[in-house]
Amino acid sequence: MNFDWHYFFSLFTQLPAYIPITILMAVLSMALAIFIGGFITSLQLSPVAPFRGFAHLYISLFRGMPTLVQLFIIFYGLPQIFPALRGLSAFVAVVIGLGFKQASYLAEIFRAAVNSVDKGQIEAGQSLNISRSKLFLNVVLPQATINALPATGNTFVSLVKETSLAFTLGLTELFGDGKMIAGESFKYFETYLAVGIIYWILIVVYTWLQHLLENALQKPYRRTANVINRSKEPVSENRPEASFETH
């Protein structure tokens, strides 16, 4: 096996230069996806049938179409229909395309998280004449956020890896830089292995940060559960045994 170890390790001084643009694309796309996904979720939970129909159509369309096709439609197709978009940069096209794509997944995650909240808490709040907005912000949203966090994190992991498609629009990021380096050196195995390891390290770091966030958000609920469990424990009365003295 002719593996160039020196060249392989030298790549870890070149490739990280494009990590910031990869992370920036992922973060901006995720922010857009959360905003749109939350809006689509509100339409799904709406009592108005046309709103629910639009939400189902959006989710079906963007989940069923390949990501690369969506990026090509936004970057190459839309400027033909809307001339004002002819100056659209590849970076903006990628952020919009990935954001709209992942929003279709987040909408389903958010809907499931909201529905997972115990309805008895909502009914108890309504019996106390608490407004629906306060119930949502103070009761439903905190619990739904915790329930949705693991699946939302998985979506972000997929989003980080999908930023590699930006190279198809002429945008140089982590994978794009690796592709150009491999084309110049013809050392494809070493180069793509290094690129893959860097993506893996990014995901490991993010997973660790997400784990810390989940623990921080769940602390109040664990504390409450411990108090409830202790209150249910039987109280043992330590009564001294009666002693009888014989005179």
C-alpha cells in the first residue's frame, strides 16, 4: 500500500482554513430551517384545513426532492424566472436551499415534540383561566424544546455534511478545497480520508456540546422528579420500644 503519511498529515494544516465557511453555512441554514420549520409546525397544528394542507404539501415536496436538485433550481433556475435574482451568490443559494430543505424535517420534529407534552398540564392551566399564549410559552415550549433537541441535533449533523454540496455551485468550502487539492496532487485516498476525518471531528465536537446543553436543560426537571420521588417514600417512625421495670 503506497500511502503517503507525510502528505496526509500535512493536509491537516491546509484543510482547516475552510472550516469557518462550512460552519457558517451550516449555522445560517439551521437558523433559517428552525424559523421556517416553526412556522410550518404552526400551520400543521392550525384548525384551518387549508393551512394544514399547505404544510403537508411543503413537507412532502421538500422531503421528496433531492437536495442537489433544489440547489440547482434556486441557483440556476430561479434567476431565469425572476431576473432580480441573477446576482444571487452561491453562498446565499446554499443557505436558502439547505434551510428550506431541513425545515421540512424540523417541522415534523417540532410537531411531534409539541404533541408529546402532557395534555393534562394544558387542561389544568385552562381551568385556571391562563391564556393560551402563556401556556404555550411557559408550559408547552420548554418541554417541547427538550423533547425536540436530540432529533434537531441529528438534523444539524446532516446539515453540516450536506454543506459539501456547495462545491457543485462553485463555492469553495471544506470538501471543495479537498477536491481541488486531490486534483492537483492525485493523492485522492489521503486527501478524502483527511477531509472525512475533519468532518468527523466537527460532528464529535458538536455532539459533545449538544450533550452538555441537554444536561443543562434537563436539570430543573430532574430536580423536580427527585423531590416528587422523595415525597412518595414512606415515612418510618422511629418509636422507642417501651421498657418495663419490675420492682
